[in-house]
Amino acid sequence: MSVDKTVVIRNGTLIDGSGKAASRNDAIVIKGNRITSVGPLPPDVKLEDRKNVDVLDAGGQWIMPGLIDAHCHMSYGYPLIKGEGKGKGTTRPEFSTLKSARSAQKVLRAGVTSISVPGGTWFTDVGVRDAIRLGLMEGPRMFVAGRMIITYGCIEDDEPSWEGTPDHAIGKLCNTADEMVTEVRRQHKHGVNFIKMADSRSGDSQMLSREEIASVVAEAHRRNLPVAIHSRGAGSTRAAAEAGVDWIMHTDLATDADLEAVAKSGAAILPTATFLGNVVELGNKVSPDQVQLDFGRMKRHFDLLCEIMHKARKLGIKLLVGTDTGNNSFMTHGDFHAKELEIFVKYGGYTPMEAIVAATNGNAQAVGLTGQVGEIAPGKLADVIVLDADPLADITVLQGCKHLSWVIKDGRVVDLGPRDEMLTFHQAAE
Ligand SMILES: [Zn+2]
């Protein structure tokens, strides 16, 4: 379908992303990359003018904004290649870029029209984002960070000190505030959309000082870059809130007082329970020691995150919805982006409608498009999905791509490709 054509979605049930009750849809009109009208068909749109108008009949189906995954990695993972592997295997930026591009297509075809990418290799994700923007390939809108700013002992500081963080690492060692500020400037120069910092892996001790975080926030904000942080610990969560970080990932170990500090600061929390939820499910299927992860700790953290969801809501803290897709070989692209909504509903006290609003309208913040995307209303960017099953009756129908009839991103109807390929393709290389 040509981008110059007007697209009209007729009939169906509309869940518009604002939280308003689902209602019968007459016509959603899309011109260029914007929604121009929602409601009765405007008289100037002639459905019989098939040269200029494409009509999608969504009768008996459900229409909602494209999903946004606020936590999705694209360029992690170094597959071992026979005859070549040593250390972490293949570590070429060229390979990483192609892999990221392939994954981006899978993400979009699963109905996820925007993603926030908090960390990756080199400037791989910047490149893929730009290729999508320039129309070289199809993919979701991408809002990307660069390598995570870390100190000795943080998550992603995986090598001995004499190796530091080599170029292919996801973390970038900066052991002083000055080094951190320099790295913010370097990443900004290379086109990142936001800055990602990261404290310790599991939160047992605090690695980043409040002053260091504050110096990153000051530099980034002056350059109009939001700042996000990986923080499972209590101390780092409080420090991040006081330093003015925009959204805090996880916060598992935060005390009630820490959460009050977060509420006061206005920062959002991105719990990201899907990764842990998948580990817990995996651990229930296979014996815990077959899972190459500390199952007991993961289960504890999962339960803590579910508690945080309830507590944060009571305090009026905004929750973002993200999955950590791509952080591990079993977190395959296209499969789990809506799993977090299921967890919000099952364990976080959300209704399906509230979860949908959070993962669309609410998540626009995580992709720098607050008020522009995530809602089906005149003037908004035209990211829309149509499903053959009701997500309000069963939130799990959003997972994978089996119930998707159409995905529209930026006003274009996406070619969903051969469905069985989509359902079976996994990152075989990992
Ligand atoms: Zn992550």
C-alpha cells in the first residue's frame, strides 16, 4: 500500500488508549503518518475511490494503539561461530548490526510499533534506528541509549580491571564523575536519545554515588537527553530519585521510604518483571539447577517486583511497561513484549484496560513521544494494531503475533510476512 493513500479502518471495537471504555468504531482515517479523524466517516473521504483510499474492514475485531515496549535490547549476544570462537565469540559491530536489524523486523511484526532500548553494543542501535527512520528497512520507532555508564562492580563490568570494558562490552567503565560526563557527551555526539546508567546486578550494594548520578543527569538534561538507571538496590534507587533520574528500572529492594522519595521526585518506575517471570516459569518446568541462573534469587526478586507494582500505584508513581526482551537467549524478539501486561494484570492489580493504557499512552514517555503516540485520536501518530480476539477479555491474546490482523506504523500497513516463519524463527545463532 502506498504511503500517499488514505487508510480507513472501518467497523470493529475501538480501545483508543486513553482509558475510555471500548466502543463501536465507525471509521478511523489516516493520512500520511497521522490519524486525522476518529468517529463517523468524514464526507470528504470517498471509500469507493480505491485509487487513493485503502479500506481495512475490522468488523468483529479489536483496534488499539500499537504496543510500546519500554525495555527491549536489540544488540546483545555474541553467538559462538565454529572455528572462530574465543572469549565471548563473535564481536564484530557489522554482525551485531545485522542481528539487531533482523530482530527489529520481528518486533514490529508482533504489533510493537515503538521500543525503548536501554543499552547495547557500540552505536549499533543508533544505526538501526536511523535505517528505519530513513526507510531503508521496516521496524519499530526506536528510542535508544548507548553503552551503560558503570563503575567497577556494576552490572556489565564483567572483565578483570586490566581488561576494563572492551569496545564490544555493553557497559562503559567511568570511575569518576568527570569520566561519566565525558561519556555522556561522546554518546550524545553519536546520536543516542537517552543515557543509561547501571548500578549493581542484584542490588546488594550501592555502586554509584548520588553525586555521580547527579552529574550525569545535569549534563544529559542540558542536552535534552533523559536518564534511566538499572537499580535493584534501595540505596541506588533513593540516590537516583534524589539526583533527578527520569525512570528507574526494577527498584526491587526499595523500602517504603525509598518509594516515597521516588514519588516526590516524579520519576517513573519500570519494574520489568517479564524476564524474571520467564525464569520462574522455566524453573517450574525444568529443575531449577538446569536453569543457568540463581532460581531462588530470581523468584524472590519477581515477588518483590509484584509488590512494588502495588505500592508504587498507591503512591501515585507512574509505572512503565517493559520486558527486557533480547537480554538473554530465551528472551526472543517478537514473543514476550506483551507478557508484562499479563503480569501487571495477574500480579500487579491492573485491569486489562489499565495495562493497555500503561503499555501504549503511558509508555510514550519512554520513547520520547509523550502525547504524540499511544492513543488513537485525531493528530496522533498513526500506530495502530487490529486483533481478531478481545484483549480486554484475555490480555494474553496480545502476545506473539497469532491474533494480529494488521499492524500500521507511521501510517503504513506493515507486511506481516509469512506467518509460520514468524512463529518459528528464533535466534538460532545464540
Ligand atoms: Zn535490560
